[in-house]
Amino acid sequence: MSSPEATPGSVHPQVDPVSPVPPRLGLWDAVSIIVGIVVGTSIFRSTGIIFDNAGTPSMAMALWVLGGVLAWCGAVCYAELATTYPRDGGDYEYLNRAFGTWCGFLFSWAQLATVISGNIAIMAYAFADYAARLWPKLNTAAVALAIGAVVALSALNALGIVAGKVTQNILTALKVIGLSSIVIAGLWAGAAQPPAEAAGSTPHDLSISLALVFILFTYGGWTHAAYVAAEVRDQRRNLPRALVLGIVGITLIYLAINATYLAVLGFDVARQTSTPAADVMEHAVGPWGGRVISLLVMLSALGAINGMILTGTRIYAVWGADYPALKWLGTWNRNNAAPIVAIAAQAIIAVLLIALVGTSAGRSAFDAALTAIGLKGLPWEIYHGGFETLVAGSAPVYWALTLLTAISTFVLRFRDSNADRPFRTPLFPLPAIVFCGTCVYLLRASLLYAKWLSLIGFAPTAVGIVAWLAIRRRSTISNHHR
């Protein structure tokens, strides 16, 4: 059934909701993508600050459960959107429909310019950093290792979705096995004797809200399942199941790991250490424990990179298909189901970010460019290095866009009230309200943390507005069939 050609500024571009390639992802492929992206490196290093601000072991564990509940509220909203509008690109499609093409355009632009490409760069550098810990001789080649990881996994995904999903399944399985080994080793070894200096902790002002912020950041990334919606077999059943099973599985993993930290290290030590997983493994197997954890973090980082490459590039391919000026981004290898140009574009930007943010020369060049236009250089040291600065700066725009997607759940329920909804959010509107509230909470927290540094995310997005206006004037959006 054909539909009229969309005009610039219409509610959404008229496009075919079906992927240009047949669906090849099963239920467990989708679950593997979610677990592989979400369970990154934070669980190995961020738990200390969570325990410290929670105040008690029971409060800390309750907050981890609450994080899972809040993530579930968002997941069921995405499950409704993804099954109602089963097109690759996820938020891009929902924002187009709810608020107009400008909003979907800005979402895609932000993901490519900073958010997903930046997170790929961050994970690649984490991989290289832990590789250097295992093999100190590689310390001088950290940037090359990070770039190599991005290029290698991008090339692998360019071979096709089968290669990408098999790699994802292997890396996720190894990650889960590794995390399970921490739990098993901890239970087998028993509780460690706490160091004398850790027997008592210095009282301080607790911040349960800060602990929750870190927990919710640790749960971030499950939205990527919606980016490959059209490539999931039996979408109506498998997408909701994947999102819910993924969140439940991640919550159980986090609870098991944190319970192990507490059981083996004790609360006072667990709240002070920045390497809880390594401490547990060193207690269980000796000095080799730290090496085991370094290897596990490397695998975790690779799994997150591969998952983001596989899913993120679908956004840009769909985006390119909708705009003649971006048609090159929509180039697919249909035989292998690979958006090869989108994969290359994302890899190039991620590599540029590694060089720009991950090296002192790159940071100096960035500051020099800011100084040339009358601005101050960035306070890299305040945010613990280049990539922490990138995280802090891009988080506000990410949560602002996610909030718009949460709001689109209400908008599209009203605007497309007659649309077929294979999955409807249970207990609606309560989960959607909670999801919106969570996004507002995290947007506020990220703005308070980043302050003016949030321009790192918002400035490229503003450039995206200019780009959208230019493309809008140049041509209308292509006519497609739904």
C-alpha cells in the first residue's frame, strides 16, 4: 500500500518499515546484544562508590534491585514502541513519528557524532588499558590497540550480521562465564580477612541519590535492542521477551556479583576498593586473580564494542535511506545484511575520537581550537581524563533524547490510537511515567555533574539542527512504501 510523499517538516518520513534484508536475529541473539552492551566495565570498578554512598549493605542491594525495576519500566515501553513500529533505528523512528523529522534527525546525528561513537571509543580505550595491565610492554601502544579493536570489529561486522551476531554471542557467553567464575571462586574461597586499616570506615554524608545515579548508568544500553527491530525474527514475540529477559538477567548478574563482593570482602573493604572483582579473585586464586579480571574486562569491553557497532549502524543506515543527501549512509550489502558505509562512518568517527580525546596531543589540539575561537580549554583533569570528560559531556544530550522517546510513548498512544500494538505496556501509564521520571532524574544529575561541559554533547547537536535545515531546503525526504 503506497502512501503520499512526505513534505519537509511532516510528522514523520514515509518509509518502508521493513528492513532491506531478511531478519536473521533470534531471541537469544537479541538477549546477547542487550547483555553484551549493558554489562560493560562499570561492574568491575564502580561498585565502591555505590556501596560508600548507600551506607549499608542492605540499602546497596535494594538500590541494585530498584535499578532493575526502573530499567524494566523503560524496557516495556520500548517493547511497545518496537513492536508497533518494527523498523530498524529504534528511537529515530519513534521520534520522527511523535515530534517530526527534526527530532529523529537530531537523534541520529547525536548518536553518530558523540554518543554511540564516543562510547565505542571509551570501551576501546578500556580494552587497551587493561591489555597494557596484562602486558606492560603494550603500554606505549594503547592508542593503537584501541584503534585496532574498533577497526577489527567493524571489519568483522562488515562481513555480515551472521559474523556480527556469532561474535556477540561468543563474547557475551565468555563474559557471563567469567562473571559466574567470580561468584563461584568467591563462594569457594570464603570471606577474606579485612585489612586492619579497613576495619572501620570514616563517617561521611551519604548520598543515596548519587549511588542510584551510578547504578542506573550501569544499567544503560538496553535500548540498543530496538535499533535492530526489523532484523529480529518473530518480532511481536521476541522483542518484548528479549528486552524483559535481558533486564532480568542483567539484574540477577549484578545482584550475584555484588553479593559476592560483600560476602568475600566485607562491606568496609568493598566500599573502599576500586578493584573489587580483582580483590575477590586474588583472594581466591592468588596474584593471578588480577590477571584473570583484566582479561575479563577486555572481553567485556570487546562485547560492548561489537554490540554497539552491530546495532548503532542500523540507525545511520535507516537515516540515510530517508534523506537523499545522506543516501550514501544507507548502502547495504544485502547478501550479508551489512550496512557497510554506516559501519565505516561510525568506525572513522570513533577512531577520530580515540585520537582526539585519548591522547595528550589530541587534547592539546582540541583546546587550541577552542582558544582560537575565544573559548577556554576543557578541564580534562577534573573529570579524571579524556574519556571521562567525553562521558560527562555527552550524557546530558543522551538523557534529553531518551526522555523525548519516553514521552513519545504517550504521544503515539494518543496520535496513533488505532495502530496495531502487538505488545502493550503492562500497567500503563505507570511504567511510562516512571520511565519519564527516571530520565528527568538522570538528565538533571548529568547536567549538575557536567555543568558547562555538557556543551560537548549539545554543541554538535546544535550543528545537527543547521544540517537538518540545510538538507530540508535542499530536497524533500524520499518517497517510500510502508
